Amino acid sequence: MTKYLLAVSGGVDSMVLLDVVATDYHGFREKYLSGAQFPADFIVAHYDHGIRGKASAEDAEFVRQQCRNYGVTVRCGHGKLTAATGEAVARQCRYDFFRLVAEAIARDDEPVYLVTAHHQDDLLETIALNVVRGTGWRGLAPMNQPRVIRPLLDIAKAELVSYAIEHGLAWREDQTNDSPRYLRNRLRALLASWSPTDKVALIRLYERQRYLRRQIEQELEYYCARHVARDKQGQLVLRRYDLIMLPADVAIEILRRLTKGWLTRPQLGQLLLFIKVGKPSKQLSWKRLNVRLDVRRVYFYPEM
């Protein structure tokens, strides 16, 4: 039976998500979650970073109480991050916790899907953030991780707040969302001044890039099915010649797929150069990956 992990922070967005899932608002579960049964097919996950001290603990207790009201199981995690912790580190800790919970509840090879409350404003902020940081094509089509469902992406933040007020929902406010210390918050303030026309144009760009991303990923899947094999030990193997003859950008995308996104773009470039010029029997290693060469092939260890 497919299980769904609802990421609930206690903020207005995630409380609306929890409510529309629980009440099956306008057939929400049938539309986005394959008709899953509530609460049997759901577990709520809440991660307390510990950054905001007492307020963080109060958020966790609030989520526990709300889950009791809805009759759904909740798993809470707790970190010991400091106020100086960056957004990327906090996000990684949160998703590491979600992954551990998903692994714990997985049964009989059935998938566990993470369901988040990211909405249209989050999407626009993420695209703007990626542009500021100098994104490639992936940054214009974000929020496409496997087994992550974001059913609120077409809904603006203001609509979620209106829903919460209309349905009498309670929620918690995270004061760090207003701090100019974080780049995302500064971009959020900037985007608030955009006209509806500007926002529509950015959404259309995203939709176009999302379509192109699907096309690219289908081509990558086709290539890997044809050219990637396994050796007797079950490790991934690829002919060096096949990779060397491809344009560098294409080869890097294939390596990104084979390494499941564990490597940064500079590391992928380093790996491609190693495959092109490295001598047989040489190895290149990172924390979660070893790559070994022979005359004609490249081997990936451990299994990806």
C-alpha cells in the first residue's frame, strides 16, 4: 500500500495542506494522491531544527496537538542547529529526517511519497533565487525531485491564507520568515512588488522549462537503458568511448543521473575529465562514490 508523508511545519501553508488532505476538499485526495485513505495511508512528519529555541519546541507541540485533532500519526524530529545556520544546511537536515521516516515506514517495496505545501509564491521565489545564484536550465524548472508531490504549486499564498481564515484553521508564525538576513526573504519582498503580468510571465517560463526538463530526462533514460550495464558484481558500467564522444554538457547530465545528483557541477566536470584522460586502474573517490577505470570502461562503486 502506497504511503504518504505529509511535511507539516505548523505554518499556514502546511496546515492548509493537512486540512485539505484530511477533509478531501473538492476531491483533493483523488486528484493528487490516487484516492488514498485518510488517516490510514498518511503520516505527518515535523522537523524541529532547534534554531528558534522555545518557539521551535512550541511549534512541534502545536503540530502534535493538531495531528491528534485530525487523528493522524505524527513523527517529530529534533535538531540542534544554531541561529547562524544557513538555509541550505537547515533544509538538508529537514529532508534527511523526512528520508529516514520514509525508510522506516516503507513496506514491501511500495513507494513512500513526500507531500509538501510549497505553493506558487515559493516556486517564484525559488526560480528568482536560482537566477541570482547563476542557474543553469535546471534552476528554471525546480521542485522536480522524485517521489515528492507538491499539489499546491498552482495556488498563491494569499489563497491559502484565505482558505485558512474561512475554515477557522490555527497556525504558527515563524518570525525568521521576515528576517532580511536570508536572501530568500529579501527576494520575497522584491517579488511582492511585481505586477500580476510579471508573475504570469515567470510562471509561463517555468512551465516551458518544466516541459523541456521532462524531454531531457526522457532522453537521458533512453540513453542509459542502451549504454549503461552492470558487471558480474552488479555495479554500474559504462563504456568510456560512448561517453567521450558525447558533447560535454550531455555527458555531464548522464553522469549526474548515474550518480543520483550526489556531485556538484564542478565535481561532475572533474569526473568527466577523469574518464577522458585517466589511466587504467586509476580511481576517483568522494564520500559516497568511487569511480574506477580500465582501458575501455568506467565502473561506479558502490552501487548507485
